[in-house]
Amino acid sequence: MQESAKQKATIPFWRDERILNILGQVVFIIVLLFLASLIYQNMKTGLAKQGITLSYNFLSGIAGFDISETFLEYSRTSSYWQAYQVGLLNTLSVSIVGVIASTIFGVILGVSRLSTNFLINRLAAFYLELIRNLSLLVFLIFWYLGVFLKLPRVREAVIWPGDIFLTNRGVGIPWGLPTDSYPTFRLILLIGIILSFIVFFSLRAYSNRTGQAPLTTLWTSLTFIITGVVGWLILPEKPLFFESPVIEGLNMSGGKVLSPEFMALTSGLVLYTSAFIGEVVRSGILSVSKGQVEAAHALGLNSFQTLRLIVFPQALRVIVPPLTSQYLNLIKNSSLAIAVGYPDLFYISNTIQNQTGRAVEMISMVMLTYLIFSLITSVFMNWYNQRIKLVER
């Protein structure tokens, strides 16, 4: 033992693997920084020859162009930075709606693919195989040109129950307008969120202490819903005044009109991404051994209880990592909005770039924004994956 220790101590540093590994990493970082410096200097020199210096001061200039859909106050006299914020929120709205809707639809497809009902199983399989082999760009253009722009004109609108208007100018839905009691109602909703967290952690502690499985998600959701309903009823004035869309001439007014561009982009992304999520869910469910299902049935659990309490908690450990990739793909694929004319982040930044000539600055801002979106999504999903992973004893 002493001789081997002496041999390790006498190994020259140029043969020590630990030192060589560290030196290799240091050299790699130096080379990477050197190449990045060369690229930056080359770009700076090229811009200098054109009389351009890197600066973001142009963002305070007047935009001078209209944006068809905005969640913020915006006009032609607004700044480029305000226009960029509008595109940012538009991209966020599509991404959030897309992630939620594609997850729900994808889970339904994945479970249907494993259904013992022949018709449901075959329809789900046909849908998954068809959509997964299509081009997303072509699919989006089809939904825009072949579906939403082919809806009836405003005067011939199709009216669904709930005052939902389907026209080629957009889909009109009832929308809530805030009243004077709305700020108080927001405070009540905040209290509902706090109470929901208390119920959630209390039920988790009860489950860990007793070994029983209460309906944690159900009771947490009911706590928030009940708090909101009670707040709605006790306020002297309703927090929101729901306004339905009405047809006026050749257009719609009132309510909320979802443009054909928004509907085509969102529905296309949802239907496309849900097909991949369906396969992810199917593979996760199949990863759970049949013995687990048989044991659940032997204990008297029905099919829904077995799926909710036994299969899905174990399948999530397989589902979450590839599901994260699908969420990231959906967020980045939203940049295809330019194909259907929806004013998302990339569309508006491209307009700003064409007006100002600031290609490097705008592309860097767009890249950084999408990077932040992806990192936030990855951090959240990695945290959730750590929460549900199997802890071996």
C-alpha cells in the first residue's frame, strides 16, 4: 500500500490524468474565447466599414407601423421597444395556450392509442401517424388558407352555443370587461392562490404521514375555484361585465375577436405538437409493468383509479424528459407565425430590422429572448422531474 501511494506521488504532472483533464478544459475555453473574439472583431470591422456601430439606442425611436393584434397600448407613434414588447407578449400568449392545450390533447391521444376499443384505438393511431409525418409549415398554411380564411363571411357567420361567432374575419367569443370591483376581486384571487398552496402542502403532509392518497390536485383546484366563486358572489358589483360579440356591418364588435392568424397558428401548433406528446405519453404508459396494473385491479381499483394513482405517477418519470423537448419545440416553432402573418416576436423584429437596418442588434435580441424562454421552461421541467423521480433506498 505504501509503495503504491509513493508511486502515485511520484507521477509527473504531465502524466497525471486529473491535471490533464483540467488543462484540457482550460485550453478548450481559451480556444473558444479566442474564436468568439475573432468573430466579434470581424463583425465589428465589417459594420465599421458601413459606418455602423453596435448600439441599441434606436429602440427609443418612433416605430411608425401598425400592429394588428396587441395586448398593450400601442400606436404608430410608439417606440420600437414598445413594438418589441407587443411581439414578446404575442409569442407568450401563443406559447402558453399551445403548451396547455397540446398537453391535454396529447394525453387524450396517448391514452386513446392504448384503448381496448378498436375504433378509438385505430382513429388515434391514424391521427398520430398522419400528423407526425407532415411538415409543420405546410400544416400551418393549410389551417390558415384552407380552414379559417374559408369560414363564412361576417354577415353569414356560423353562431355556436355561447355566442361564439365563426367568420373569415376571426372567431368572436364573449369577453369580460373589468368593472370598479375588479381590483378587489384580484385580491380575493390572490388569497385563493395562497389557500390553495396551504391545502396542497397540508394534503401532501397527510399523505406522507398516513400513506393514503387524497385527491390533492382536486381539492387544491376546488379551494381556488370556491374562493373565486365566493368572492364573485359577495362583491356588490360583478368584477367583470361579459360582453358578447355582435355583427356590425362587415365586421364584428364587442367581446373578443381572435384573428384568423392567431387561430391558425395556435390550433396548428396544438394539433401538431399534441401528436408527438401522444406518442410520448403512450411510451410512458407502456413502460409501467403489467404487474402494477394487475396488482391495482386485485386491490379493487377501477381503470380510471389505476391510471391516475398507479400508472401515471410511474409513467411521468419516463414522460417528462421528452415532454420538455416538445414544449421547447412548440415555443421555438411559434416563430413560424410569419408564414400566416401573425405579429409575433420574430415577425415584428423583422419589421424593425427592415426599417432601421439594425440586423445584428435585432437578431441578438430575438436569440436572447428565445434562449430565456427555453431556459425558464427547462428549469421548471427539470425541477418537476426531480420532484417525481424515483428515489432509491
